[in-house]
Amino acid sequence: MKKLTIAALISAALSTSAFAGDDMDKIDTTFADLDNDDNGYISREEADDDEISEHFSKIDANSDMQLSMKEFNSHVMKFFHRQLHVG
């Protein structure tokens, strides 16, 4: 299954003036693609071959060694807002 990167999601989102529902669907789909065992979390092992692996510790807000959908979405939204204000 093809994995989308956060950068690809942000690029798609920046092409619109607002973060639309379709963009949130893409984030949810990306999370699901990374969650190989379908347990609702992304483990460090599941993230190893994606660009989020280098930011894993920062994204893992509660330091439980797995990323929840909330943590993942929070990171994507922070990244989106930083890109929006820089560009």
C-alpha cells in the first residue's frame, strides 16, 4: 500500500485557502496506512520507513512509544499552520 507523507498532505492542503474535509480524510487515510496492525496507534516500527520516524519522539506527546490519531493530527495541523505562516 502506498504511504503518503506528511509533506504531501501539507502540499495538498496548501493548495487551498482552508483545510477542507477532504484534507482531513487524507490525514485519516495516511494514519490508517501507517497503522499496519490496525490497533489505532502507529508504533515506532510502523513509522520507521516514513518521514515521521525522525520526529516520532516529538509527536509522541505522552511518551507512550506509540502515536495516537490525536497526536498525529495535532502534529500535521501544527506543521500546516507553520507552513501557512511562513509561505
